[in-house]
Amino acid sequence: MVAAALFYVWARIQVIEFGYEISKALKEEGLLLETNKKLRLEIAELKAYGRIEKIAVEQLRMTKPTAEQVVVIR
């Protein structure tokens, strides 16, 4: 009877600990999903055509090619 009672208490403690671990994992998942959303937004901002064009013109001193400079490859 004592062994059964100890086993029951041990099992309940394990259930509670697993509950805490699941809660912690779910919280971490939420944080990771939020971080993922922020990083995807940052990627979209960094890939924006207007931003890239601005850097090319202002920092790299690039210009759009003239008609003579364009070579069409088929």
C-alpha cells in the first residue's frame, strides 16, 4: 500500500513537471514564431526594390544603362 501511494505521488509529480515543460515549450514556440515574423519582415524590407535602387544610386554611384549599353542575349 505504501509503495502504491509513493508511486501515485511520484506519477503526479511527473505529470506536473511535464505540464511545466509543455508550458515552457509553448511559450518558447510563441517567441520563436514572433522572431520569425520579425525576421521575415526585415528580409522583405531589405529586399525592397526602392531601397536597393537608392543604395545603388547614392552609395555605389550606379546609373541606369543607356540603350547602347544594353546587350540582349537570346
